[in-house]
Amino acid sequence: MHSQVQKQYMDLFGKPVAIFYPDTNWKQQYVELLAASIRMIANCILLAFAQDYLKTEQSDGTPFTLAGAKKLKNLGIRCIWIPIVAIVVAVTVAVWLGEESIGEAGNAFSLTTGIALILVSMVFRYGAELERQLHGKIENYNRRNKKSSSTMHPLRLVLRQQRKVFLQHGSAAEKCEMFSESSLDCP
């Protein structure tokens, strides 16, 4: 007679570790593995959408664009519903195979991530609108002064305009204080 020798695995403290318990329900293990695979595929789909958004942001050079904010909002919405659909599909497959459970299946992390992405997209959209308003003001200023927008940096235009207003309406003491901090002489 040939006796089967079972190899024992030990943990760090020398206690035996059971890789598979003798009463393992293989069908349940298969369903849990299948459910985890379905959730992983859903996360890979989300990753592809995230990559698309990040490529758009990188090519635009700023997150403050209306198209980028829309893509980020859509990514947030997808972070909410795609994992839910994956869990529903996994549960449907488990029931079809005759099992009642798919193991641990939570959606709290993706729900939180989705809400956060939607909120951040609102901030980015607001920033894009502010940027568009600023460029509109700069264009109006350039048209009035017959300068092209490429001749001067937008921030320098705004600062020059603020300085001009200050010099017209500021007090002499404020003007001297402002010029003493710079390399310019006090008028």
C-alpha cells in the first residue's frame, strides 16, 4: 500500500498553516474567484477611463478646462455605477451556479471615490470658467489698447492694470511704501 504524504506548511512562528481546509466547498471557492474576477474587470474598465481623462489633462496642460471637468465628472459617475453593475453580475452568476454568496463584496470605496471626483470636477469647471473670464477681460483690454494678446503675459497685463488704478487713486504714502519695496524710486 502506498500512503499519501501530505506536505505541511508552517507560518513564521512554526505553526502549521492549512492551505485548503479538508471541508473546503470548491464550488463556493470557484464562485468567489469568479466574482473577484468580474470586479477586477470592472476596475480595469474604470482604469481605462481614468487614463483617458489623465491623457486629456496632460495634453491640455491644466485641469481647468470644461472638457476635462466633464470627463472627470463622467469618471466619477462611472466609479459609482460600474462596480454596482459588476456586483450584480457576480451575484447573478453565483445564483445561476447554485451558490448563495460571492464572498466579500463592498462598494464603499468606489462610491466615495466617485463622489470625490464629481466634487473635484465642479471645482475644475469653476476654475475653467474663471480662466475664460480672465482671458475675456484680457482680450477686451488688448482690443481697447490695440495690443495683441501675444505681446504681453496675461498676469503682467492684470498687474499693470492694477498698478495703473492704484497710482491714480492711491495716497502718496501708500505709493512711496509700494515703491520702497521694489527697486523703483518713489515718485
